[in-house]
Amino acid sequence: MNDEDILARIQALVEEEHTLRGSGDGDVPDRARLRQVEESLDQCWDLLRQRRAKAESGKNPNEAEARPVSEVEGYKQ
């Protein structure tokens, strides 16, 4: 998976997140699916950051791997 693939996945997840949250018409989102989408987004962003950091430091970005949700969700921002 390259950066463009990851960015495309992020875009698809963002669109799904917006759909799940509704258009502000009072719809209640599917909370379980919304949580999965949010976790997947966090994983994708983390993977993209890893790839970019490896590339900037002269390493192979393809060595970056998606981290488990439990690890990614534990980061402080």
C-alpha cells in the first residue's frame, strides 16, 4: 500500500463518517460502525505518518506497518 492508496482509504472513511453522522437532520448514527470508522481513520493516519517519517529519514516507507487499534488509540495528542 502506498501513500496514495492510504489517502484514498482515508477519504473513503471520512465520507462514510460524514454519512454515519448524518446531515444534521437528527439521525442517530450507527455508533458501533462509527467507532470502527474512527479507529480505522486513526490507523490510516498513523500509517501515513510512519511512512512519511521513514521516507524523510532515508528509510524504506514500505517497512511501515499498521499498528493495532489498541496502540493507536492510546496515543496522546
